[in-house]
Amino acid sequence: MSNAAELPPAPTVRAELIARLASGGRYDLAVIGGGATGLGVALDAANRGLSVVLVESHDFAKGSSSRATKLVHGGVRYLAQGNISLVREALHERSTLLANAPHLAQPLPFVMPSYKFWEAPFYGVGLKMYDALAGKAGLGPTEFLNAGETRALLPTVRSQGLRGGVKYWDGQFDDARLALALARTAAQKGALLVNYCAVTGLLHDCGKLVGLRVQDRETGRHMEIRTGCVVNAAGVWVDQLRFQDGEGAGHHASPMVAPSQGVHIVVDRDFLPTDHAMLIPRTGDGRVLFAVPWLGKTILGTTDTPRSDLAREPLPFREEVDFILNESALYLSRQPRANDVRSIWVGLRPLVKPPDEAVESTQSLSREHTVLVSKSGLVTVTGGKWTTYRAMAEDVMDRCFSAGLLPAQRGGSTAKLRLVGACPSHHKISDPPGLHLYGSESSLVQSLAGSARHLGGGLTEAMVRFAARYEYARTVEDVLARRSRLLFLNASLAQSLAKEVDAILRAENGTPENTADFVALCTQYHTLPG
Ligand SMILES: Cc1cc2nc3c(=O)[nH]c(=O)nc-3n(C[C@H](O)[C@H](O)[C@H](O)COP(=O)(O)OP(=O)(O)OC[C@H]3O[C@@H](n4cnc5c(N)ncnc54)[C@H](O)[C@@H]3O)c2cc1C
């Protein structure tokens, strides 16, 4: 079988993608949504030799899939909830992901500092169980540390009262770039993927779902897609599509998703100058707090706040920001303050809701995914987490086959499928961004015009050209938020590069000048709520 990591990259010329979409024909499978879930399904199906189309209303990973804590993890805290099967599956998927995209996903050591006599033995025993569950998929043994060893790994951890700590292993990744790698690998396998193309209606015939009405958001053009099977992978937005579906249509259908908002704050690395992450398993009010080294900065977070509106760019609440800054200050020798914040971003977790129950706390809701098949044949999948996207895709495909929505069952596992760009890396994901994130495609990026022209934040003119030619980038935001991650790392630096990036994109794509929306977004990302 051909390995996507070794094939030449497929150009992503928009006119050609739209022409293919408009040309009619019937697909085996159509996927709604280009986040981790939808892209995973598209790749799995294309890898089995099915004809696949995926449409994304905005950019790939514009939803929750670019706003994760960036951990490839089994979920230590689900272990505390006794959810062994969920943890075991996630640990298995963790090692699969690290093997298939080593340029984008790598092991990361964590340290839990302890200030109370019982903490290290209590958490240490749980983490030894975590190791045991991982078995051969383990990344390294859990170790007990004394205070000096803890300080050596977390140089700026609060020393006063420090008794020691526990070190354990999980993984970390670049979520948006992984989403692009999935999209591009699926395209290598023959799938058609189109961003900025929204599903505006479901097409039924005699009560059965037979296709989708879609709209190219750049031109306003409407098109129809014919298919035998539709997978609704629209994240927190799945219910909007379910409510348009045959028998589920109308306001009587109950929602599947209870969104939960998570805020992250990014500060400079000197607040925690280490390539180890810090985990505080129980803050003053019983929450979890992470400080994660990522792409040269430190991410602090996160929160878990129920939210019923489904804004594309949700705003943080003041209490969430205060919680993160105040709690971090308790564990770091230098307190991060409002003017240290380089970026602040908010994501919505698509948590699966028990039917017809009011949701007061989302911390107790299921992190597992759910697949539902409606009478008309709409297959909806939501929940889960980034780490388990591949296993979720396999479950979805099994349901599609067993519901008779696809041609006869076909094999083709993605467990050993290396993604576009995959090659061993000497760099860590916690290192500042650069060419290494392109893996085996680095030399191709370097061959494009402007490879020596550094724009800032690890971005070169050649990388912008590469984003336009091979990575589906259409807007300044696509480049500065998801091909490069500068909006998430340093929003004011991203803002200062907007015009230069726009000029390069215009030369590549012929798109009209447009930086105003992105500049407004940058302001949002570096403004704390009042
Ligand atoms: C704060 C936070 C932290 C997290 N941390 C982690 C972590 O560290 N590790 C981990 O494993 N997981 C983590 N997760 C979970 C993980 O990010 C999500 O489970 C995953 O990204 C969900 O992907 P998705 O594809 O289902 O949803 P999304 O990424 O939201 O994708 C759905 C897509 O559907 C599109 N769409 C919606 N309507 C339409 C339409 N009508 N037509 C076409 N497209 C449409 C949207 O634009 C969107 O891009 C975290 C999540 C959050 C929010």
C-alpha cells in the first residue's frame, strides 16, 4: 500500500476543487465538518477505497480542533472517575498517533509537584496504574521525585512547602497542523475535501437521506452532492443539522450536545523555562490546571464552563481568566499578570448530553463519543477527544456498514498509516515553531520562493506560499492561526504580520485584500475581558 508520507504533495487549487464538487456524480460517503472527527472519518473511508467528499463551512480545524490543550493523552482524570476502558483505548491511540505523525505529535513528560504529605503517594499509585494500563504503549515509567529533583525539572515551581513530586508521561501535538495532515492524507487517498463550503440543507427521497445542498462561501454558489451515506461530524453544531433531518426535524428533537467552554492563556516560556509540563490535579476548588510548554511558549489552562450559545469565536469570562492567572500564581515563583498574556483563546467541547437533562456541571459529562443513526440514515458522531479521533472513525465506519449505508464491508485500517509529512524529528513540539513542523516536506517548503525571508514567529514567505499551494489556505487567518500558530502564541505579533501575509496570499491565490477581520480577531485574542 502506498504511504502518504512518501507521495508528492497534491496541490489544493480552489477552482479545481470546486469544479470537482460541482461536476455531480455520486459519492459513497459525504462528511459534514472538517475537524478531527470528520477528517478522521474521511481518511478512514478513503483508505478503504470508498469515494468520499468532505465539506467544511469555515477552515479545517477552525472549530474545537485547533483549540485543544494539545495533549495526546489517556486522560489521567478519567482514571480517577474509574473509566478504565476509555483510558485504555486512549492510551492505545496515543501511541498510534505518535507513531503515525512523529513530526507533529511527541511524548511529553509531566511533573505533579506535591505540597501535602499524601499527594505524591496518592497520585503516584494512580499513575503507576496508568502505566500498567498503557502496557507496551507506555512512553516511560512514572517516577517519584524529591523536592530538589522536582525543582530541577520545574525550575520556577513555588519552593515554599514543596515536598516532592511525581513525573509521568503523556504526549503533545500541534492540533491544527495535525488536522491539515489528516485532510491532505485523505486527499492523497482520493477524497475530495473543500473548506469554506457549508452544508445548507439535507436532501431526502422517500424519507431517506440521499444528499446534501452546499454553498461555496467564497462565491455564494449553490451545489448538490449525491451520496449513499452522510456523516454529520459538525462538532458542537451537530444538532443544527440533526434538527433539519427527516423525522428528527423540528424543535421536538432533543439536543445531543452540551457544549463546555475551555479557556487557555499563553505566556512567555520564562514563567516555566522547561520542556516538562506541570499538572496540578486539584486546585483550591477541585479543578485541574495545566502549564504546558508548546511551540516556544507556555499554555496555562483550562476551564470547563457550560455554555449554550455556539459562537464561532466564543469570548472568555472574566472569572475564567482570573481562575487561570490566580491559580497559576500559587504554583509559580513569578506570578503571570494581565499584561504578560500573549494570547487567550477559547474552545467549545462537544460533550455528549444525556437526553432531556438539564446540564449544570459539564465536568461530569461523558468524554466518550456517541454515534447515532437516524431513520433517514443520517449518521451523527460527536463527543470523544482529539486523541481518539482514529478509533472514533473506525466506530463510525462500522455503524455505516452495519446500517447498510455503504457498499459491502471493506477493510483498510489506518492504524499503521503514516500521515503526510511523517518522519522522525529531532525537535520537540515544545520548541519554537519552524521548518521542522513540515517533517519530510521541509525541503519542498525550502525550494519555494522566499525561503530565506523570515516574517517573524518562525514563519517564512515560502511557508505562506506552501500554505496557499498545498494546505488549502485561503485567508490570512488560515495562515496565521492554523498553518502557523502565531495567533495562538502571540496575537499582537500575528496582527503585525497580517498585511505581509495577505500580500503573499493574494499573489498566490488571487484573493481580494482582506485583513480587517483578522486584525479584529487578533485584538480579541490579546484583550482580557473587562
Ligand atoms: C478547551 C478544549 C481543550 C481540549 N483539549 C484536548 C486535549 O488536550 N486532547 C484531546 O485529545 N482532546 C482535547 N479536546 C477535545 C477535542 O479538541 C475535541 O474533541 C475535537 O477537536 C472535536 O472535533 P470535532 O471534529 O468533533 O469538532 P470541531 O473541531 O468543532 O469540528 C466540527 C466542524 O464542523 C464544521 N461545521 C459545522 N456546521 C457545518 C455545516 N453546516 N457545514 C459544514 N461544516 C460545518 C465546523 O466549522 C467545524 O470545523 C479539547 C477540547 C477543548 C474545547
